[in-house]
Amino acid sequence: MAEVAERIAEKENMAMKHTIKKRIRIEEIEEYLSPNIFVIEDVINKSGATIISKGTELATLAKYSSNLPKALHQGGIETIAIVINEHIEIEALENIIKSTDFGISKIDSEFARDTVDQIKDVYSRIASGECEESNISNLVNQGKSLAKVIYQAPEIMFCLGHVRDKDEYTYVHSLNVALIGGFLANKLFPDDKEMVESLSVGGILHDLGKARIPISILNKPGALTEDEFEIMKKHTIYGEELAKEFGVSDPRVLSIIRNHHERFNGNGYPDALSSDKISTEAKIAAVTDVFDALTAKRVYKEPMDCRDAVVMMIEKMSVNFDPIILRTLIVSIGLYPPGTIVELSDGSVGVVVGTNGKDLIRPHVIPINDRDIKKAKDIKIVDISQNSDCLFIRKVLNDLGKIAF
């Protein structure tokens, strides 16, 4: 499941603005008597007189006629051209997606928040020298619980959390890497629950060593100096040391912690491993770590739309990753990842909620507009690859990115 500029951090207060132009039949007009729907060309009757001026709001016009369709028909008018100015509240859209039963398993928001809080607490304890083995084992158990959720939630990537403020990035990122990693492990190895568990636990712990990196470097708003970057790179080694110190012995989890910045072409760190020298678990973690980092808001960069992140990973970064794992990510989320807001070929707006994994360009979409938001019970998922009206995505409008929990 995700996820955008200042809009991700502030999107609770935002509305997505979208304009749809279309020509409607007079008998349809009563469906369009809502605010923000305007006539976009003069309506001229059979005598040549302008009876509705361009720019007139249909809702206002209806106040002056008890039977608008009849009056227009009498003037010889069969169709009129209109523009619909949609103002879809992002927060309202998120709430609908989270609260409506679409038959999609979603991670429980309280569980997600509890996981983030636990990660944050452990980092704080490590930094202050108060961490105990039980604190780490609790995180490990949380990762195992997360793995059980992933078994039953194939669209889990749609439920990734977004960062509310700069200080939360590392903790939310760890949860997201666990979710995406477990998701990909489940796709690649559907019969290997231990693999899914390793990626879930390893994802939660993968940046543990950042607890030993100075905050001034971790949250620096500008580019790191060469010396600062050398310090930052040590978080992989620190993380492995901390994990072992506090009782983590699973070699697969330790590999994720130490080697999630290794690259398939050998240009990674800390050990400059390449290809088959990197564990499968670390290869998966490398893909998930980069995908989430690209789509997250940081103090030094704006977030990238999920679709743009996928394109970048294909076009500019593919040599860094195991091609099978990268392909699995792309096929699983499609070219229109969950959370992408799109305009469909019929002029309607929709939000992508998933893909069948076979048709990358025609995913599952919730057609939605401002009127639908007021009546969530009427919203349904449409598989546009199976739609009899041959719907297709005309363009991308926006990106919810990651849903707030």
C-alpha cells in the first residue's frame, strides 16, 4: 500500500482542486445542480437569443426556474457545456478510505502508532544509555506481530504511515520499511513465513544504529559534508552492534541491519558487497529502504510522488538493486501506486487503491468526487481493467502518498 511537498505534512488542511469539462444532456441537468458547476459557453435558444450566459452557476440558475429542463427544452436546447470545479478534502478522502470496508485488509492504526512509539522509545533509551534487552525484545515481538498482519493484508502498502514532523521520520520510516519488506517477502516467498518475519523484524530494527548518530547530522537540513556522511554511514555497523548487545542473534535480521545500504553493483556500504554476496533479506531491505526514503518528507528535501519514485528507481537506480526484487515491487504496486489520485477517461476523479499485479496501467480505483465524500456508503472499488466502459487513466492529478494513522 502508499506517502506530498508541504502538502503531505499539511494535507489534513488541504483540498484537492480539479476541473472537469463536459457536455451534458438537458435531462441530466438536475444531477448537476450543486455549487461550483458552471456553464462554460453561452446557451442560445432557437430564436438566436442568449438565455444562459457563460459563467452562470447552475445551482443559482435553478433557483429561478421550477422546471429547468422543461424550460430549456422549450427553447430548443438539447445539451449544455459545463465545468465542474471539484474541491475534494484530502482529510475527508483519507477518512473514507480508512473507515469504509472495501474488502481490503488494512493495518490497525493503533497498532501502527504503538509500533512507531515503541521504536521512538527504544531510540531514546539507547541515546540516554537506559536501554535494556527487554526493550529490544519487545520491538522484535512487535515485528513478529506485524508479520502476521502482512500474511493477511496483500494491499498493506496502501496503509503506510506518513511523517507528521521531521523528528518522526526515522521511526515512521522503520515501520514502513518493515511493512514494505514483509509485503515483498510475502510476494517473493509466499510459503516462507520465516522470511516475512525476518523482513518485518529487520525492517523495524534496520536503522537502530541511528540512535548513536548526532541529531545535528541526522536532521541536518542541508547536504552532509564528506566527514558527516562518513559518520552517518556508521549507523549500519552501530546497529548491528546494538542488536547483538541486546540479544538479537538471528543472522537474517542482523544482515538486514548491517547490509541494507549494500548495492547490487558493489557501490554500497559498509562492506562493498555485490550481487550474490548480499543476503536475500538485505537485498529486499535495500529496495524498501530507498522506496520509502524517496517518498518521505525530510528536513532537507520534499517528498516524491510514489509514481515518480517508481520511475526513478527503474530509470536511474536499477543497477543498485536485485532486478527480480525491483520488478516485484513494480509489479506489486503498478505504475499507479496506491494513493495516486487520477483523472479517468470519462472525466471522473479516482484514487488508486490497488492492482491485480497483472495490468500495471489499469489498477483498482475508487471513483470519487466532493459529493461522494458526503455519502461514503455509496463508494465502491472499480477494477478498470475489467470495466465494460473501457475506462483508462488519462492523467495523474495528485498523490495521497501515505495515509495518516
